[in-house]
Amino acid sequence: MSSTNNSSGEPPPAVRVLGGWASPFTNRVVVALKLKGVEHELLQETVGKKSELLLRSNPVHKKFPVLLHHGKPLPESLVIVEYIDEVWPASNGAASAILPRDPHGRAVERFWARYVDDKILPGLRVLRGSVTGDKYKTAGEMSTALQRLEEAFVKCSQGKEYFGGDSIGYLDIALGSFLGWIKAVEKIAGVELLNETKLPILAVWADRFCAHPAVVDVVPDADKLVEFTVQYGAVLNTTNVLPK
Ligand SMILES: N[C@@H](CCC(=O)N[C@@H](CS)C(=O)NCC(=O)O)C(=O)O
């Protein structure tokens, strides 16, 4: 774990994130903090080892990310994103809201965010080689799920640039944090998922999301994640850096 402030005797910053640069879940939290313009420190966990601070902060699941806000821990990426949206609300001239204002819109985005975690993530683990499975069948199932997400994009965005409308919202963050890994597993497994011909709308959204100033330095590019997989493959197969 790397920390920049703690050895200086200064108090730790108000907002810290326990996580890892290759972790899509961590990236959800970092993107949300950047969108809100919240100063924060990312404490990188070492692959294959869990820091004492992580084990203490998330004793139930022992997973990252964990947000530490004034020292108070909060685990689970999407729970943290909602917390960030509540604690740093949109106000005059400040960042926009992450979740829609109306309850139905909020519920719809939560539905699809859960769909992303249920349908996209298990496939990424198979295609990365962390769990066994038929890669062509898996790629087909993921393409179907992405097709549904493209349809959801059309409804949620209402002709605007993001799922969230004019600005990045909850579902943009939930799905967008996986774009690096989606592109990486295409290379690792030799399959096509985010195909511009089959998914023209989602492919354009993906490029736009990855180029956004709050995202561009956060969601790693595919080649870096392929290298990461080659370097830590054996560890990844036992520790679940992508969820099971
Ligand atoms: N549902 C959790 C998933 C978190 C998760 O799986 N984190 C991975 C890193 S990307 C982890 O901590 N893996 C270590 C382990 O499972 O032991 C979230 O959304 O935050």
C-alpha cells in the first residue's frame, strides 16, 4: 500500500480510498470523487496481500474499495458512489448530481447497475482466464447483455451524451469502470464484445466516457491491463481482483 502523507506526522486527508489502479470497483469511486472535485488520496493495496487497514475497514468482505471519510470506513463501490453523491450534492456551479432526481429514474439506473454486475462481470473473469468456462459461449452471453445495455442507453440518455443525460451519471460509472477490462479481455481471449458495427451507440459512448477528464487517467487502457494479467495471472486466479 502506498501512502503519501502519513509519514510526515500530518493528519491524514479527509477522504482516502483503499483500492487498486486496476480495480474497476475502485475506479468507480475515484471517478465519482473526481466528478465532484473532491480531494482524495488513493492508498494502493498490493496485489495478493491485504493491508491491515483494509482488513480492519472491511472486516465482512475484506475487499476493496473502501472509502475512509474522516476515518469512517464505507465498503462496496456502488454504495460509496451513492454516498459521495449525497455528501457532495450538486449546488450552484458545482458538479452535477450522479443519480437522477426522480425516484423512478434512480431506481431504473440501480436496476441496470445491478445488471452490469450480474451479467458483465462473471464473463470478464472467464474471458480473462481466471475461472474456467466456454469462452465463445461467454462472449455471446456478454454481447447479448451489452446489446440490452445499448437499448437501456437509448432510453436513459434521451438522445444526450451519457446514460445520465448531459453529464456522467450512476450507470455511466457502473458500466464505464469496466471498459478497460472489456477491451483487455477482447485481446486476451481473441473475441469481440464492444463491436462498433453491432453496438454503434454504446461504442461511441465508451470512447466519450473514457476521454472524459474525470475518467481519462483513471480507467486504465487495455494494454496495461493485459500486462497486469500476464504479471499477476497466478495471483488473480486465487484472489479475485475481478469478482466471481
Ligand atoms: N461488490 C464489491 C466487489 C469488490 C471486489 O471484488 N474487489 C476486488 C478488487 S477489484 C477485491 O477486493 N478482491 C480481493 C478478494 O476478493 O480477496 C464492490 O462493488 O466494491
